[in-house]
Amino acid sequence: MKRLAALATSAALAAGGSLSISQPANGADLSSGYYVDGSICSEGWVLKRVSDKFRYQVQHVPNLPDVAIVDFRNVQLQRYLDSSEKWPVPRTYCEATVLLSDGLNRTAWYFIEEGMGFAGVGSNVEACVDGFDRWNVYDGRCRVAR
């Protein structure tokens, strides 16, 4: 499985490296000048999934303000739980401050589950932004995602 992931990563880097198209910044781009750790928590694909899941949530849950994540700041690895007999899925827990399109800062907690992507390929990202878990999917105040 790790060979497949390494091969897919190599292919993606090779394809992306041959294209020299500049793209505008999006909500998952990081601001310079703010602390960002070097872990998986701050990788672009992870932050994009957090932004996409948040956008989907505010569009489909009634009575949430129509906002989007504009920027990630102070991205930090909180803990890593390796696989075990009790829980065979390795998880990485992260925290960040997100700037929303309404100008407010909120805390976002998210975790990456290795090998839990579509059909077991890749990783799954789950995220919770403080004050936006109206249906308590992640328990009160995003407790499950912390």
C-alpha cells in the first residue's frame, strides 16, 4: 500500500512539475508570516479538503452563515496515534486558526485517517470548525476532532 501511495505521489509531482501554469490563490493557500508546522497538517491537499468540507457544510446545514475559509494560520500538529490492535487506522490530529470570509477567526480541528480514502486508497480528512457543528457530529465543541 505504501508503494502505491509513493508511486501516486511521484506521478503527481512529475505531472505537476511539467506544468508551469500559475494559478490564483485560493482559501487553502497559506499566508506567509504565520506559524505553520512542517507536518502533514499543513500540506495543501489537507487544507483544501478542510476548506471543501467546511464549504459543503455551510451550504447544506440550515441556519449557518454563508461563509468560507479564506486562510489558515497557526497550523499545528496536535498528536499522532499509530495503528494498534484496538484501532487499526493511524490518525494525525491537527489544529489551526481559520480566517473566515466574514472577517472572524475561528479554531478548526481536523484529523487525517491514513488508508481510509475512497476504496481504501489515500487518506480521509475530517474537520470541525468551532461554532459550526450545529448537529453535534463531532460532539460538543468539536471534541471528537481534537
